[in-house]
Amino acid sequence: MSPESWKDQLSLVSADDYRIMGRNRIPNAVTKLSGLETDDGDGGNDPNGGAWVTKPKRIVVSNQLPLRAHRDISSNKWCFEFDNDSLYLQLKDGFPPETEVVYVGSLNADVLPSEQEDVSQYLLEKFQCVPTFLPSDLLSKYYHGFCKHYLWPIFHYLLPMTQAQGSLFDRSNWRAYTTVNKIFADKIFEVLNPDDDYVWIHDYHLMILPTFLRNRFHRIKLGIFLHSPFPSSEIYRTLPVRDEILKGFLNCDLVGFHTFDYARHFLSCCSRMLGLDYESKRGYIGLEYFGRTVSIKILPVGIHMGQIESIKASEETAEKVKGLRERFKGNIVMLGVDDLDMFKGISLKFWAMGQLLEQNEELRGKVVLVQITNPARSSGKDVQDVEKQINFIADEINSKFGRPGGYKPIVFVNGPVSTLDKVAYYAISECVVVNAVRDGMNLVPYKYTVTRQGSPALDAALGFGEDDVRKSVIIVSEFIGCSPSLSGAIRVNPWNIDAVTDAMSSAMTMSDKEKNLRHQKHHKYISSHNVAYWARSYDQDLQRACKDHFNKRFWGVGFGLFFKVVALDPNFRRLCAETIVPAYRRTSSRLILLDYDGTMMDQDTLDKRPSDDLISLLNRLCDDPNNLVFIVSGRGKDPLSKWFDSCPNLGISAEHGYFTRWNSNSPWETSELPADLSWKKIAKPVMNHYMEATDGSFIEEKESAMVWHHQEADHSFGSWQAKELLDHLESVLTNEPVVVKRGQHIVEVKPQGVSKGKVVEYLIATMRNTKGKRPDFLLCIGDDRSDEDMFDSIVKHQDVSSIGLAEVFACTVGQKPSKAKYYLDDTPSVIKMLEWLASASDGSKHEQQQKQSKFTFQQPMGQCRNESIDL
């Protein structure tokens, strides 16, 4: 089958109604509403007169399930319990009451294949969890090979220049990543009701999963939240599979990030690599992607306040605090809590601590830095090197500044450390130091602040009275996700050892009043922006992003990881010969309006002059006396009149309708608008400035308009400059009778009231006045924003029934959102369609000649052949 045939098949088939049958599904929760009836008669009604309404589930998908698993030694059976520290479990608090939540992910346990079916059934029934069991070799390549040793460093701005700095791209590891994402998709299909349920995917382990889900169910309600940083485009573009991952994100309805920086980098990648621009409307950022709006959510995650509060209130915590208070009696405690990896900046923190003691002799023997290190999430040489380095630095500082009585300035607490023990350390610490060189979010400062707010049990353990103020100090790296939300923290560049040292010194000498003000500011924000607030906000935005799914028709386009859906109006369809040719033949007063660039001439063609074949085709259409054919273009009248000089009956509307000529023998008519072009003296210097500042841009000056082109400039810089130029021109021309518009790679200034939509109205009115009747056939074809003015004019006139046309064909070029009801794929398709119409005109002319000949041959003898006969 030819590529065009495949394209036709994709255009004709929509997979909206595909459903997976024959699998064990979790039925959605239903609620009885009395006094209501369903649309399908008695199928959904209760005998007592109520109706059952389906409640949508929330399907939370993450690399690991929020479960702890261990095998009981005595019974040799698996035991499971919820992991209360898991964010994916905690976010349930943000969903509406009685919402059913299903979790899909892998288990942190090696379950034998013979046990997997029973374990799956048990977890589904008891925990609403669906496990994805991954073979060990596949897991190793997927998680350790691709996720942790390749993706994770790149997303934290570290390029793998050599094997020592991280793994190089390995195609087999990428295939493992793809396979695992496909396994996750199959598991989701087992529990998904695609018409109702919402799917929320988490983090970089599953970035291509949305493509598999969207491929099967085009209207699936789908969101993803990236918990890691998103790198700048200069880093991200080094990924050999960059497009596949980006398009995975774009197959979601909502994409979430912790900070604007991460979202900005993502949007920049979409712009530079896929040519997509974003818009901000009423506070929401959206990317237009083949008729769908991919919404962008920016909101840092919070902590589970209830968990910390319950730990603070326990007597066990109070006893731990008493023991730590006694252990560090007479010391000022600074605290670090970090994973053991190369991005947490532990060695930089230790160097700053050593410098603090070097410069401040009075602090020796008093200040202690307690460093809790959580176990590394992956093994490798990088982890071993980090561990070796921090141990060496700590030993050096301790040997230099330690004292015989047992004082050590750096105290290691090697993990795993329970949340309860961490809360106890938070309670006794005057300051927390989060010194990561790059981190997605980091919730340690949040948990520290809430703990320092105290509780009756903690206050008693710490010896606090009623009059003692709550205080805390946070030293936070400016390169981590929580930094923007902690406006009272001491922000530092972790690479600047002097700055970190100064921050530690400030924390030691800061007044209690200042510490209290900073603490109260942080506590107010953290307590109100908790994990429930975060999940609720994301869930509400996901519902908003999906609310129009059933008002559009979705078509699948592309194969594999390049699959996407095109969202179109339900009435939007391909213009085919079976539709337009019969209408063309049965009408006698036709108006045909054709855009030029991008419609009859490909945008990528350097030579924009029409070919001889195109001239011949237009002449065939113009020779039909029932046709009025017009080229409606934004180009100037001089090149258009020169190019189409050999089409004597072709009408031309140049510069978006400012100039109009009915045929080659008629004069150019000018718009009736005032011919005041003095605004050019204001606009030209501004455009010149941007042309000089933007390499590859140029200015096109028309008689009625001025256009700044940037198609040959750097895509991102050109788009950026176009936005700036648009704002600049609108500002300086605010009192002039002009409009400033941004188009495809252009910014144009033209007189007010000039548009292709006005051309449509003018030509129809003129035909009605000169011929005494409106056209009964209107064909309008265009490809860009200016042509939407023509389609809009047609739609508005049809709505008010003022045109009264019998046959209207508004047609855009390309499957994209448009006010037109029809589309053609590309320029060759437009030419092919015009060939159909020209052939119909040729056939009608031939039939008429045959009828005339036949009529003359059958005249009776003696009848005058010259007698006028009305055929």
C-alpha cells in the first residue's frame, strides 16, 4: 500500500470506540440518584425509580507501588502493608470523598512467577494495587541501565561525556525502557474505563507511557507530573530519543512541573525541536498540538501534615528527642538529610563546615553538623566515589577540629533512618542545610519547619515554655525545586563555598526574633500548601483540561512512539470528489477563492512563480462562464499581476484585499479606507531595529502594509523577537488606524478594516448587484491564519442566513483546527481537487456542444438553422 493510501486510511478511521474486552476489570463505583432516569430506557435504572451514576476512578501510576513487602519467615508467605511515607499514597487525600483510587506500579520484591497471579489478585482485592512484575534482566536494563544511569543524570544537567561520568546511550536499554512502559500500559488497560477514569502518571520512568495509552484510547483522560528537573534545551537536545519523549508528554492532557524553570525548559524544547508555541490565557499555559490543548501545571508538591503531626505527638518521638538533646547537650546542631548521590552536594556542605570552623575559632567545640544519608537508590561507581569522597572530607575535618572529649564537628547517621527518627533530629536542630547542586523538589525543609512548630510532647521533651518563640532557619540551594517557595530561607549557590560558609555563620548569629519571623512565614505557606492541596489542584486542572474531549473527534495519526491524535470538529472532514463535483455541476453561478502561498504553492518551494501547469489549470477554470475565480493573497499586486498575466479572466485580490482587480484588462481598485500611510514612518525604524538585531530576518514593504519575516532566523530567537516586536509596534502605533498581527513566521502591520474576510463580503455583494443574484456555489481554500478570516466571514454570514448560498465549501489545507468544515491534506491535494472541477467544466462544455450539434441535425427540412433557440 502506498504512503498516500495509508494516510487516507488514517483519515477515514477513528478509534474512539475501540474497547478492550475479555479482561478482568475493576468496576467503577456507582451512586444511586433517586428521581432520575437514564437515557437507555431501563438498562441503568433501579426498580424503585432511581438511576445509577458511574463515578470515575483515579488511576495513579508510578514506578513503584506505595507498598512495603516482605516474606514471613515462619509461614513463607508474602506480607504487605501500605508505605505511609509514599507520596503516591498521600496524594489520595486531595481527591473528592469516596473517590476510588487504583495504583499501578512495580513491587520492590522478587516474587516468583508461580506466585505472581495469587499476589496480583490479593493486592487488587486488599489494596487496590495492580503490580507489574518485571523480569530481573529487563528491570536492570530499564531502571539501572536507562533510568538511573542515563536519564537521571541528563535531567540533572550532567552529560555523559565518558563512561566515568555516567552511562552512554545504549539502544538495548532504550528498548527495555520502551518494553516496560508498554507493560505498564497493558496493566492500566485491565482496570481502565476510558470514558470516565482519570490516569495520573508520575515521573521520568514512564515518559513514553502516554503514547501507548493515547494510541489505544484517543479520548483517555491523561496527566503526567515530572518530579525531577527538566533540563534546558541545550542539554535535552543531546538525547537521541528526544522527540519520542517529548511526544510522550504531548500525548497527555496535563503536564505538571514543580517550578516555572522546569516548565520553561520543557516549553523551550517543544518550540525548538517541534516548532510549537505556547499561549497563556487567564492564568493557564497551554500548547496547541494538532487541535488539542496540552495544559501546563506549575505547582510544587507539599508534605502530609497529618503524618508529621501524629509523629510529633507520640511519646516515642519525645523519648528520642530527650536522648538526642542529652547527646548533643551544649552544642548547636545543624542538620543535613540527603540521599547518597552525586547531586546532593554533601561534600560541598562539608567543605563549608570546615571553612566555618577555620574562620570562627569560637564555634569549635560548639557547632555540630549532623548528616543523615539515605541509602542510594541505585548502585554504581558514581555512588561509590561520592561515598568515598564525603568520608574522606569528614574524617579530615573531624581529625582537625575534633576534641578528646568526643566532640566531632561532623556526625554521620547512615540510613535507612525512619521518619520518626528524622523528626526527632529536626526537633533539636537550629538550622537545616539543603545544599544540593540540582534536585527536583526536596521536602526536607518543609518537614523541618513543621516539626519546629512543636507540639505538647515535643515542647516538654525540649524544655520549652509557653513564652518560648518558635524558630527555624533554612539554608537552601537556589538550584532545587523548593527554593522559590521558601522566601524566608537563606538561598545559596552551593558551588560558592564562601557563600555557604557565610550562610552558616548567619544562621548561628541570627536573632531569635528574626528566626521566628522566617519560621512563621514558612509554616504558614507549608501548612496551607500541603500534599492534599497539591493533588486537589492538579486533579481539578486535569478535569478542566479534559472537559471538551467529547465535543471533538479524534483521529489517530502516525506509528509507534510517533503516534498522536488530531482533534477536529465533529463535522470537519476531507473534501472529496463525490461531495464537491456533483454540487459544482448542478450550479451555475460559482465563486472560487484561492489563497496562493501554502495552498497552490508549497511553502518550502524557493521559486514562488506559478508553473505552466498551474496557469493552464486556472485558465480552464476561468474559461467556464459560470465561474468567477479569484486569487486572494497577502502578496503585493506587482508580483501577482506579473505572475498571472497569462490568465486574462483571473481576478486578483492583493495585500489581503487592499487592492482588487477583476481581470487582466480591468484597473486595480483600492479599498475605500482612507489612504493615510504616514504610520509607515513610525513602524519602519522599529522593524529595522529588529531586523538588524535578528540574523536571518528581513522586511517586506508593500504599498499598504509592512511585514517582518523571520522564517530564516533561529526558530526560538525569531519567535521571541516576534513577540517583542508585536508588543513594541502595538505600543508605538496605538493611535494609528492600523492593526498589528502575528502570522506564520511574520509580524505584519496593515490598515484597519483590511482582511480576506472583507474580500469575501465585497465579491459576493458585487455579484449580487451586477448579476442580480448571489452565487449558488462558493469554494474558498486557504492554509494560514489570514485565511481563517475568510472562513469566519462565511460562517458568520451562513449563521445569519444573509448569503443564502446553496453550496458552500470552506476548505483549509492540512488536518488542523479551523473554522472551515473541510480539509485537503496538502498543496498537491488542492491541485488535484481543482483538476476535478476543471474536468467537470470541460465535460459540461463538451456535453453542451454535443447537444447543440444533435439538435441542429434533427431540425425538420425548411426550418431556419439560424433561428434563436433557448437551450
